[in-house]
Amino acid sequence: MDTVSNPPSTSFLIAFLWFIISFAPHHSISTCSAADTMFAGQSLTANKTLVSKERKFELGFFTPELKLIENGQLVLMIMRTKIPIWSTDSTPSRTMNDSSVRAVLRDDGNLVILSSTNGSVLWESFHHPTHVHLPGARLGYNGLTKKAMKLTSWRNSEDPSDGIYSIELGPDKSFSLIWNGSQKFYNSGVWNGRFFSNNPEMQVGYGLSSFGITSYENGSYDFIYFVSNKILPFGNFLDISGQSKASMWSSETRDWMVIWSKPLLRCQVYGVCGAFGVCSENNTGPSVCQCLSGFEQRYPKDWDLLDYSGGCARSSSIQCDNEDSFSKMPNMRLTKISPSANALAVDNAKKCELACLQNCSCKQLSGDEGNDLYIRLARSGSQGQSGSSTKASNRWTIVGVVLSGTAILLVITFIFLYKWWRRRFSRTPKQEEAYAFLTAFSYIASRSSTSKLKNSA
């Protein structure tokens, strides 16, 4: 069944915040929020949660209110106005009273709406996946509608509404990672009966007990997997980075431990740093993104939340004249060459620059090898970025030369003074004898003169 969402960007994930409950004795859940079941007419607000029977999963909210109404639907609504913003399509074929329906959070993480009359499932969250594929849940492709179930990443680290990355099972029985609903940038490879050809890590023994694809006569099929350790939670997450990460919960670190990720490197994800952003695995910290010289973060607050999709904006607008310049970015390549890009047959890079300067829509240049990228900058921007760094470099060079010259001059002066001092105060043996004789003679002469002065007196 399909879900109804208004606005479209609001997904069930806003309501379904599942996470691991600690098994440590010091962790406790209040009595009013420890139940795994809610009945028709009951609501879950910000201070209440559902907890699965074995305390593996907890269902809670950011700010909305979730209510199970009498006709069997779960409705997510704004608490103050009670305006519905999401609901399940789980209305049964007959009218139901208050006690005939209930919602249960199971230990496999599946939230189900059950009929109390016969126990049939009216709706389940496993059929409406968000950003995680849990063991026992099926991700399938419908051969009749030609549509596939898909995982969708969070918008950022704090906003669970739909992000720009998704993963889905295609008609060729392979998973594809997709950017913005259109650009495929990674494929798992086809299913060979044991694993996906581009994902040999996915084998029994890596936390998995069994997995496979089930085919049906109408051309539909689905993928399902199970884990060997049912105590430690396991999940395949579509991260906000655009990577699909198979992760197991670590009770020691109290965090998710990534077993494998696809693509392996974050910089292999399409559009991860947005327009005019540079991705480098050598960057320190959680971010692999930075802006090109002459550009700045378009939405700094989003960058703080690990959402770099907004990319970078020019610090200074280009003037669309011959006063613009180009900044060389070595060892850099474009993620994708636009089909509308113009290929110029020119003899050298200078002619290519001149041709680009005459076209205001030309923003960057790239050679045939694709190893170097030239970004068009306004003169003020180039001076303010690469120009300022060049000036700073020249300034430090001058300072270094002056300091080095001063040091050399001081050394020469010291050597000169030292030699002068040695010549002034150092004597050879003959000079010592002469000096002693002159001292003695001076002493005798001085006594003689003093005696004569006394006799005269």
C-alpha cells in the first residue's frame, strides 16, 4: 500500500525514529512509555515511546504526535493544530470500533497495525522502508507496476525527511545508488546466485546467516537477508553521505560498527560536495569537502549538519570580460562532463582560455587528460584568494631573506670582533717577556721618581 504524504518531503521516518535500547542495568524506561502496543484512540507524543518486547527497538518522535485512530490508520499530526501531515493507508473494508485495532512494535523493528478480531496485518512499516533495511524485511521490484521499493537517505544529520540519495532494486536484479532520483553512480552488479558481482564482501560469515533473491511468476522479485546473531542489532543504512553501510551494533562502544560500505570511498559518491565543491579523502575531520579557491560555502549551517549538497558559491561574481582570470587546480577532475559542454579544438591552453573568456556561460576548463581543472574567477576574486596567498607567500619570502641576511651579518661581525679581541689581548712568549720587563722597568722608574719627590720635599 502507498502512503499519503503532505508535504511530499515529509516521510514516515519523521515519526519512526528507531534506535537501540541499552541492555545496561542503569538504563531504564518509564512505565508510561515501556509498552510495545498502542490501541485505537491512543497517541504518542514527544515524551512517550513504544518499546519492543525484548527492548531492541524504540519508536519515538521529534515534535509531532502519532495517533492510531478508530478506522485503523496511524496519523502523524502537528501537536498544536492537530493538522495531519502523514497517514497510513490501512483502512479495513468494514467499520471498526475502538477496541478492534492495535499497533505493535515488534522485536525485528517492524511496526505493524493488527486487527484484534483475527490478528491480520493491516499495515506494516517493513513495506515502507526509510533509510535502513533491517533483517527480515524485503526490498523488492514489482514486475507489474515496474516500480521498486527503495531506501532514501536523511536530509542531514538532524533532519530525517527525504534526502538526495536513494537505493533501489532494478529489473536486472541489481541494486543501484541514485543521486537526486536520476543519476546512477554505483551498481552492485547482478545477482549470481550467491552474491552481487560487485559486492563479494556480502557473504555468509560477515554477520549474515542467509540472504538471497526470490523470483515470482509475474516478473516480480525481492531481496531478503537474515543475521546469525539476533541479539546484536544489524542494519544496512543509506547514510547521508550517499554510501550504503552494512553495520552492526557494538555494545562496547555503544555505536554502529561499519562492516562494509559501498562505494568504498566517500569521494566516489556522486555530487557529495555539491557545485564547486572539492572532495578529498585526505581532509581531516568528518568532512571530505571544501570549496574551490574563490568560492565559499553556500549554506554554512547545512555544512555543520554534514549536508554539503548545496555546494559552494562564488565569493565575487565574474565580470564576463577579459578581466577575468583562471585558477589552476592540479590533479583534479570533474565528477561528470555535462552533455552541453563545448569541446574546443585549440593548439594550446592560452587559446582555450581566450575562447572561454568570450563566452559568459563558460565557468571552467578541463583538458583532454582531465588531470587539471581551471576555474574562472573574477579579478577581485582571484586576487582575494589565490592572489592573496601569492602575496602572502612573497611577503614571507622577503621576511625570510631579510632575516637570513641579518643573521649572516651578525655572524660576520661576531667573527671580526672575536679576531680583534684575540689580537688585542693574546701575546706570544717573547711579547710576554717584553711586557714583564716593561712592567718591572715602569715600577722601578716610578719608585725612583717618587723617592726624588720625597727628598725634594
